Amino acid sequence: VGTAADTLAALTVGTNGHTLVADSSTSTGLKWSAPASGGKVLQVINATRTTVTSTTSTSFVDTNLTATITPSSATSKILVTVHQVGLLKDAGSAGNGIALRLMRDSTSILVFEEYAGLNQVSEYQNIAGTGCTYLDNPATTSAITYKTQFKSISGHTVMTQYDGSDSTITLMEIGA
């Protein structure tokens, strides 16, 4: 290791698995260190729903797409990925659409679709799907349930998982 111009110093072999890092407090300016441990996926939970859920409510109701995870550390983050598909609005629903949100237990954490399919078409309309990815910091080691909810914009029938479409929710615990 060079410590100055034309000045060399020996740096002994480090521990297996450790990496060489800069450290200005040492005489050589380098030291061996254990690699950082954060950012690793610690667990993955996935759920799929194919059962049609419908509502005419203009208040949010459950889509029945839900998954529960118990973090191994209070410093972990949870990466939530949702693919909500089979969205449909019924005939005679001009001016109607679907709103969707992501919940952590009973708390709304993200409205990820506010007006899916909103238009003046008054026939059945298959809107296909929508989704979101959200990085949550729940700061707990207790079980947490994530789920989606939806509502009708105008009070006409709207649906999720129409015709047996597969909606999915994936939860990944990311180590700090």
C-alpha cells in the first residue's frame, strides 16, 4: 500500500469475506471490513386472488387482495408491489370509473388509481388493470396486513378480478 510518494507499507491479509475500504484514521489509509448488510431481501410473501369482487359503493371497500408479513426487524422496510387486474365498469355507467388504494392494516398509505376508466361510455368497459410499487417503513416487528380497496366514482357497479383475472400482491422485507 502506498502511504506517500515512493513510500510503501504492508497491509496484512484480511478476514475471509471482508472487503478493503478507505479509512483515513489508519496509517495506510485502508482497512479490511465486513461488507454492509443492508438492502438484502429477507423474506417474500405473495398472494393471488381470482374471485370477482364488485361494488356500487362510493366509499372504499376491500377487493379481497391481501397479504400479511411479520418483519424480522423494526428497521426493515417493506416493498409492496400490486397488480390489480380485471377492472370493469358496468353498462349504463357513463361518468363512472374506479378508484383504488393501498392499505397498511387500517391506514390508507397510497391512492394508486383515482379515475380508472372514467369517461362517458355507457356500456360495459373492461379497463384491464393497474398497479403500484410502494416502499413502506412500518417500524415494527408485529404482523402487518397490506391490502387493496376500491370504490365506484358514481355509484354504478365496478369490479376487480373480472372473469377470473389474477390480481397479485407481493411483500418483500428489505433489511436495513
